[in-house]
Amino acid sequence: MEFKVINTEAAYRRLLNEPDAEKREAIFREELIAPFQGLVNRFGGGDGMAAFRQWMMSPDLFAGENHAWMTQMVEAMAEADAWNQAAEALNEGWERFAPYADEIPTQAITFGLMVFDGRNSPINGRGYSGFGAIPGFIMTTYSEANDYTLPRVKGATVHELHHNLLFAARPKNFMTETTVADYMIYEGLAESFAGEIYGADVVGYYVTDFDESRLEATKTILHDGLEKTGFDTLRSYIFGDSINQWQGREPVGLPDYAGYAIGYRIVQAYLGRTGKSVVEATFVPANEIIAISGFFDS
């Protein structure tokens, strides 16, 4: 596997040091958008700047009132060696999958450790996220650089790497074929992969912050929705009601990131019962993982 790691730190420093708005936009387009144009094209339209603005990234973050915030982000991430950590994680994650290379058609992955402005968005979570659903492209995204987020940069990166490799090996149309069951297991496997490599301490807020008082009700709602499809429906069950409402979807009665938390528990139960590694479980159908886990039996 070839990893094309974009030096976003260097690009960010050039942007912070460039006083001219037109030149900043040119740098942003050339050094940040261009490497991910293939990802932009997959979403339709091909307008890279519009796509990046939707992802809460833009040249505006490097000037005016945002300049100090972005400077602090870059310096804190650099001090934590975040860019090198993320690049190392790609190779460490791939080492686990290398025996299955023949089943993974992707030959190269473009990667960027990115800063996004999630300061006023519920999607911010606890300050980091990522995107790896389109084979060939991965972003690990940060909007806070602190003692909680920075130790998780490797875990967050291999989480997205797992998505990328799984979707390359076992492609499904998100709009028509993917079920709630599939999506839950995708997330459960990805975060289990992070924990398997780097330890339980790196497991993210979308698993650890689950409201235990709502467990039984959540299990019922998710169990009843396992076979549902449709992209908005999937997101409703995976992300929970706060994000649903913010994005204009009807709430379904679930706490935040319910699909992540329950998917993780199902996968952990499956691994415990079978003795398989996460990589081995990656090639097992979601419904089989759910059935063998016994999670919904009690």
C-alpha cells in the first residue's frame, strides 16, 4: 500500500504567514484541495472550495479573528508530533491488513491530518473526527488540540484507515444496500481496530460517553431498525438525535452516537466469543457478527 501523506502542517504555516487573501486562496487550492479533488468529485459537482467549506475548512481560517485560533491549533498539534504520529499510524494499521492485501484493490491512499472549524457545531463531538468512507482518501480532522484529543490521533487515523480498507474490500452502495446493521458494525470494527492496536485508553467519546441509563431503550430501537436502509435513515440511527435535529432529520429516540457505541459493544462481544482479531472479523458479514455476539439476545 502506498500512502500519499499530504504535508498539511507546512501548508497551514504558509497560509498563516501569507497576508494576501488571493495568494492564501491559491495556496489553499493547490496544497489542500487539489490532492483531494478525487474525493470532491465522488460527492458530485467538482467544486473543491465549496466542498471544503461544507467540511468546515476554508482560507478564512488563516486570517482575521481566526488567525490566533488556527495558530494555536497548529502549534499544539506540532508540539504533540501529531503529523508524524498520524503517518506512523497508517503504516502500523496496514501491517495488520497486509496478509489480506490480495483482497483489497486499493493501491494508494491520499491522507491528510486536517484542521476544521467545529467550534460552533455539534458535529465537533469532543474535538476530533475523520472521514475514510471513500477508498483511496482519508482525512483525520481536528478542531481542538488538547490533552484529550491529541493522544487519540493514532487511534482516530487507524479508525478511518479501517473504513477505507473495508469499503475497498467489501464495497456496498450506501444509498441502497447498506443497512443500519452494516453501519453499526463498520463503526464498531473501526474503533475496535484502534483499541486493539493502541489500547482501550484511545477508544473515543462516541463509545465511552454513551448514556448507560438509556441502554435498554437504545438496544430496542436499534434492533428494530437493523435492516433499514437509506442514507438519511442510516445517519439517524448511527449519530443520534442531537445531530439529527441539527441536520434537519427527525429524531428516532437515540442518544448521541448510539450506533457507534452499540456497534463497538457488539464487535467486542463477537471478538470475545470467537477469539478472532479485528482484521479477521472485517471479512465477516455484519449480520453474522451480530448473531454470534448474542448482544441482542438478552
